[in-house]
Amino acid sequence: MVQQLKNKEFLINNGLDAGQGPSNPNARSIAVPSECIHMVLGKGGDTLKEIQYTSGAERVELSTVVTPGTNSRNVYVDGTYEAYMKVRGN
């Protein structure tokens, strides 16, 4: 629980927190298994920032809440369809 709170605080402080939903209601989402979140976030949020920069997305946010009924969290992509597809790896 303490680690989750620290993660949430870190995400909020670095502008990477989407809470329970995206800051833009038109953002697209990608479900990521909870055990893989560390690969998306990276050390100090660097990987998430790099994903945002290289994709050309206006914003890439990581939900701090596990999606009910699943073992995944959403990554929200605010930007063009092309940027969304780059974030997905397509």
C-alpha cells in the first residue's frame, strides 16, 4: 500500500497521473498488465516520457487505478491516431 501511494505521488508530481481516467475525454486507452507497468513507466518516468516524445502524442498518461475485473491499468494517449498507433507499437 505504501509503495502504491508513493507511485501515485510520483506520478502526480511529474504530470504523469491520469487517476481513474484521462485528462482528455477523447484520449484512447491501451490496457497494460499490472506486472508490466514498470516497463512502461521506466526509471523516474523516463520511459513514459520517451514514449510520449517519440510518438508525437500530446500526452501519454498512466492510470494509477487497476481496471475493475482485470489485472491491468490503462495508458491513455491524447493525440492523433498515428501517435496512438506508435504508442501501441503498430
